[in-house]
Amino acid sequence: MKIAIATDHCGVNEKNEIIKHFKEYEFIDKSPQNEPTDDYPDFAFAVGKSVANHEADYGIIICRTGIGMSIAANKVKGIRCAHVTSKHHAELTRIDNDSNVLAISFEQPLFELYEIIRTFIETPTSMEERHVRRRNKIISYENGEYNEL
């Protein structure tokens, strides 16, 4: 399994620790160089494009809160990025939304980030009709094909 990963200048240590911790996965580092003046949207777009273009199976993006990265990543067509702060939410976003990019905060303890990441990667997507219907609405809207109520 391939995972695209990137951080802005704030989460470099956490990114490196995540890559070392999850030896069973192949990481594509989309932020090999970080500077104090870098802009997080650039890294979110890079990870989003890697996932959308099937270069990677999933994406992980890291910044101070994860919020800005998630907003930016969701601008990439085909990306369903979730800003996640708990193992429970990691599970739900995979089950319900088939999220393919995970946005996290470098401020959380590493052991929590490891749990969140493992849960996100290992949780299968629900194929229940209601979940499929809702995901298809999101995809149709993104493609300009769905007229909301």
C-alpha cells in the first residue's frame, strides 16, 4: 500500500516519525524540503493529486491544526479529506465517507496519531446503500451533475 504524506514546516518531525513507525507501508513524501515560509496548500494539493491520480492509495497531511490542509485538499477533484482528531472519527470517516485523505494536527501526541492513522488505513468502507447513495451525491455534485434539493 502506498501513502502520500506531507506537512508544512510545523510537522516535519511528526511526519518523519510516522514514516519510521509504519514500516509496512510505502510512503511517498510530498514535502521532502520544508522552509519556515512554506505554504500548506501546496503540500495538501500535492498529496491530493497523488491520491486522485492513483499514485497513492491514501494521503496523510499534517499541519498545526489539520484544518487548513483539509480545506485545501478538498479542492482537488476526487478527494474526500477528513480532518480527524480521534480514532473513533477516523473509523467513521472511512466507513461512512470513504475518505481517502487524512488531515491531522502535529500538536497531538504521536501515540494518538499512530492510532488514528492505523484506524484510518485499516477500516473498510461501508457498502450499505445509504452510505453509497450519500457518497455518490457528493461525487455527482463535484462533477456538476447533482442538483441539490
